Amino acid sequence: GENVEQHPSTLSVQEGDSAVIKCTYSDSASNYFPWYKQELGKGPQLIIDIRSNVGEKKDQRIAVTLNKTAKHFSLHITETQPEDSAVYFCAASRMASGGSYIPTFGRGTSLIVHP
Amino acid sequence: KAGVTQTPRYLIKTRGQQVTLSCSPISGHRSVSWYQQTPGQGLQFLFEYFSETQRNKGNFPGRFSGRQFSNSRSEMNVSTLELGDSALYLCASSFGTSGASYEQYFGPGTRLTVT
């Protein structure tokens, strides 16, 4: 089955700095890669996703890059703010039975943004 | 549009008991997936229901079961509870059909504590 490695497990930055979280996956058939942000006491929230036919996607301060050859993808957050502090999960998925996508998650990165 | 709702939010049970958790998906979403989140194992896929049928299943013992109703609401049941079943149980909904949006939206979770 799919295996997703995520690094680092903890990332501490100063407000205004950039943050980068990296993930690798093992299944070359994976073709959908969502990123989730989970705040304390809440469920994961989808913040950005990328499909395998795209190399990069950006949404305001957040961007994701995908290198299919190397089987790795990264989340980039620029101009970090204290409210960006949360646990971030990457995931890799392929089409499962019936046309759904079942993600395999990384272990998470705890991002701490210091004011 | 209302998000995914889960009830109850918190639950304390004793070893050997059984428990039922409920999830109401986003209106229009027909797929409901369940995940278990623990510090040790991370986010793990339990099963997915679509049109009242279990469509995909993760690697969990038969004590974990679920069902989906005609209005897409879903329940999951855990029988003969063990201490290791203590976790945050998350429900996620999506359109679930081939060609539709892939995104999964998570509820806030049910925190289950087994004593």
C-alpha cells in the first residue's frame, strides 16, 4: 500500500518568515495530493490540493509543488502569521473502488509561528 | 452551506462496551468516510460508504462497522471496546463520484475515551 513520509515533525518560525513542509510517497499510481490544517480541537481542514498533471499550485500565501518523478511534494507558506500555527498533514491518494479517493496521510508537522 | 457534523463530540466508555457515533455529511455529498486519529498511529482510514453501501475498507478488525442511511447520514459502531480504541474519530464527506470533485471535508470529530 501507499506510504507517506512527512518532514519535519515540528517547525518553529518567526512571524513573517516562510515555512516549508516536505512529503514523499511510494505509490507511483497516486495522483491526488491534498494538504490539511488541523487546529486544536478541530477536524482537518483542506487548505490546498494538487493533481498529478500539475507541477505547482498557488493560493495567496500558500503554494504546493509536486515532483512526480521523485515522488515528493511540498507545502510552502510565505509571510507566516501566528494564526498559521497548527498541525499540517500531507496526503497521497489514488482512485479507489467506485471513483473515490482515499488518502494516506503523513504523520503531521506541528508549525509554530512566534509573534 | 452547513459543514459536516458529528455527534456526540465527547464520549467516555468502559472496556467491553459498544459505542455508536453519528455523522451528517455536507448537503449533496453522498460519500462518507471514517478515520481514526491517534498520537501513535496518526490518521488511519476505517471505511467509506456511498449510497448505503460500504465501498472501501481499511485494515481494522471486524469490531469496527458502519452503515449509511438513504439521506447519506452515517453511523459507525465499535463493539467490545478496548483501551486502544481511545481516539478521535473523524468523519469526512465528499461527492464520491467519478469525475466529480475529489475533496474530502472533515467534521470536528468525536473524542472517544475508553477506561
